[in-house]
Amino acid sequence: MSMEKEYPMTKAGKEKLEQELEYLKTVKRKEVVERIQIARSFGDLSENSEYDAAKDEQAFVESRIQMLENMIRNAKIIEEDLEKTDTVSLGRTVTFIELPDGEEESYTIVGSAEADPFEGKISNDSPIAKSLIGRRVGEEVTVHTPGGDMVVKIVAVK
């Protein structure tokens, strides 16, 4: 018996995955089946690129549905720790200044399932998050990244 991986996430992150799953099952899956049927009507399947593309898309959609179902089934909702309000943890937004030039950056630390750097959400498995989790406001932390080390000072945790 193998242990299934837990996916830490916020309640909002789980809801977003559930919405995507519902869309894939109710809308996208039907669209792909219709594309396959239309492509089949073109005749010879051995040289039918529309059919091949639709089948590839179907495989992708079904794979994504399985992945989302697994992530939702094994979701571990991040509970907010109200006692440690100045400590970086999963689900919190941390603001830090990169030393010595003082560039200020803010990220919300979330589980890998809902990470989206373009929305300011980084995975708890990322080098930055791993270095900051458990640290407090005012601490200077060395972050080891693939691009080299950087030193940051934590200025706020929300």
C-alpha cells in the first residue's frame, strides 16, 4: 500500500481546483468528444491530423481530470495560526527586502497545487519559501536559489 501525497492548499485554492475540474468534466470533455466526431467524419483516420490533435487533447483533458481529482481528494487545507502572527508559514503573505539594494517583494506561500508566481503565490517547495518558513519579521535570511544566494530581510507577515 503506497502513501498518497498530501497537497497543502488554502480553502480558496481548493475551490479553484474544484471549479476547474467541474469545467473540464462538464464543458471541455464534451467539446473534445464533438471535435473527435467531426474529425472522424473527414474519412481516413491514418492521415487525419484533426483527429490526431483531438485525440491528443482528449488524453490531456482526461489526465488533468485525474490529477485534479487526486489533488482534491488528498488536499490538506491550511489552517491559519492566529498565535504566531509574525512568523512566516503556509498561507501567509511575506514581504521582504532584498539586501543590499532594498528591492521589496511580497509573496503568499501556498501549496504547490495552487502556486502561481504571476499572482504572487509561490510554492512551499520553492527555494524562497523553504528558506523563509519558520522565520520572523526582522530576521535576515540567506536564500539559496539556482541563480545564486541572496540575502533578504523580512519586513512583514500577513
